[in-house]
Amino acid sequence: MGRKIAVALGVVVVLAALGFLATRIYASMQTGGDVPAPAVGSSAPAATAAVGDLDGDWTVADGSEAGYRVDEVLSGQDVTVVGRTEQVTGSGTVADGELTAATVEVDLASITTDESARDGQFQGILDTRTFPTATFELTAPVDVTAVADGETVTVDAPGSMTIKDVTRDVTAGLEIRLVADGDDVVAELAATVPVTFADYDVQAPDLGFVTVEDTGFVEAELTLSR
């Protein structure tokens, strides 16, 4: 009897140790808590322009990035994970001081954190082989006239977002400002879109020792040039 009890206790200790080790390994994979939410405000000073000079087509330029932010509960501890990619394309049109159209497309398959195992799980959950991109499209005009005065415009932008071939109405929180770029100006744009994963037929993973929240954010920091 004593031998059986000893063996049972040994098994319990080993399982507990493995569980602790798995938790520690997963914890060491967490990243992003120190990555700030998207915001405009590069070191370049704000620029001014005539309202009419804002009119025209603007294109997402190099150096832009987008991705996701999601909270997890790891063994009772709150953890934030952030993934990013620079594989972002898009364009917008301004007419008479209003942003009248805008589309942004993000290559989901290229979003990475600092841990390939997590990235593989993310790509599997979103089935990025079948649905490699996510798209946001503006659905109503947004007044940006104050940008011409060198101000940072903060506005809610109505739009639709498509993930895994599922499209939902969303509201993007935007910050926009102009900065000097030689003899011209470029626009900085920061966007945050809250999402509920189930709305896009995405099942948030539950690994036992870690539970991913069922809501999160799609985020972008974009530079737009004419």
C-alpha cells in the first residue's frame, strides 16, 4: 500500500511540475504589454495646408504597420499580446475637407509576435491559408478639415471589416495629423477597431492554463502620401 501511495504522489508531483513548466514556458512567450496603443505623434512637427490641398487620393506608404492586441489570463495573471506586420496596403480619398473613401488591407499571414508557436496558432485559428487578408472599408464620410490647421483630428469612423470572409459593421477610432515631408506633407493616421472574435466565426483558444479573452482590437499606424 505504501508503495502505491508513493507512486501516486510521485505522479502528482510530476504532473504538477509539468503543469508549472508549461505555464512558465507559455509565460515566457508573452509579449506586447509594453507596446503602446496606436497614436500619431512622430518627432516631425505638425504641418499646415490649405483645406483644398488635402483633396485628392492618398496611399498607404512604407513604414506603416497593423496588427492585433488581445488580453489573456495566464494562471490568474493578466497578460497582453500584440502582433504586428508591415504588410499593409490601402488608399483614401479626400474631397472638400472630408475623407470620403478609404480602404485598408492587412496581410494576416505575415503578422508576428516574438514566438513562432503562437504565430502558428494565430494563423491556424484564422485559417490564413484560405483567408489571408483582413480589410477595413470606410462607409460614411469623415470631416478632416481641422487637419489642415495642423491639429490632430480624433474621430470615430464608421466602416465595415472583413475577416475570414465575414463582414461586420464596425467603428474605428481614428487620429489624423499632417507632418512635413520635405516640400510636401504626409498624413499620419492611427486606428483602433474593437472586435468580438465570435462575430467573425473565430473561436478564442482556451489551453487550460491560459484563456484568451473573446474580444480584442485590430490596430494600425499608417503613413499616407499623395
